[in-house]
Amino acid sequence: MQFLKKRFPVLLAFVLGMVMFIRAFVPAKIAQRLYEGFVNWDLVILGFSAIFAILSLLHYHINKVRRKVPGYGYSVLTLVAFTQMLVLGVFMGTKLGTPAGWEYQWLFVPMQATMFATLAFFIASAAFRAFRARTWEALALLIAGLIVMIGRVPIGEWISPKLGLLSEWIMQNPNMAATRGVLLGVALAQIAISVRIIFGIERTYMGGGD
């Protein structure tokens, strides 16, 4: 039992990690078929993960309703919406013209757009509070942020066509350089964590730190 709980997951991660690492350097069809097989297994695991996520969501909201936690009305609404969408989708389909498709097109999409539109105002408010010109670096960040925000809305074109060009230059040059630096750091971090998992140094995926 101790082997299955602690040793076997580490051994499995090591074997699969080394196989996938070596496969990238083997120019043979068997390596490509091996990769495609692992991708198919990933899809199977993803499907089961989605099922567990749905069951966890239902369990959480059902417990809130059962214990009548303050705000449990939202949980009732979530359960009702989930149930009726599931029933309509299974028995009547999800394409446009079906009840589930209608709800998705005329309820979910507008609500999603509203949420992101509201989020934009929160981001602007947070940026206003954060971009205090206490230093020269903060001042440069504030000016660049204002140019990008104003240059990407119609009023910026009305003020000056050059604002749009300047905004695009900031996004394509300084911003792109910083973004690539961040992505490079993320890639190196992924390599480091992958090596730690393959060699059994990182074991938090087993539910513990050792």
C-alpha cells in the first residue's frame, strides 16, 4: 500500500516524463504515434476531470442549500440553471434554434459580455489607484497606460490620429518585449518544475509536500 501511495506515482511520473522527453529527439513514426496516444489519454483524463469538477460543484451548492448558508439562493439558482440546461441540451440538442442554444445565445453570451464590461471599469479603477506618479518609473508607466487606453478608443482617433499609431507602437515594441521576457521566464519555470516532478523532488501533486 505504501508503494502504491508514494512510490508508484513518482515512478510513473519519472517513466512517462523521460519517455516524452526522449520522444522529442526521435525522428520516427513510432515516436509520433506514442505522442498521439498520450494526447488521446489526456483527453480521456480531461473528460473524467470535468465529471469530477461538475460533481464537486453540485455537492458544494447542494450542501449550501441544505444548510441554508446566507446567500444560498444563488446556489439554488445555479442548481436550477445547471439542471434545466443539462436536460434541454441532452434531449433537444445544443444547436442554434434549440432552447439550449437560445439560452446560450441570448442569456449566457450577453451576461458574459456584461461581466467583462464591468471588469474593465474595475481594472481602470485599480490602475488609477496603482499608477500614482511617485517615481519616474511610475510616471512613465502612467503616461504609457494613458496613451494606450486613449489611443485604442474612438475618442483617441478624434483627438489625434497619431495617438492610435503611438498606442500600436507601444503595444508592438516595448510591451511585446516585456511580454516575451515574461513568457521566457514562465517557460523556464515550467522546465524547472517538470524536472522536479520527473525526478521526484516535487510531490505536491500527490497531496503532500514530501
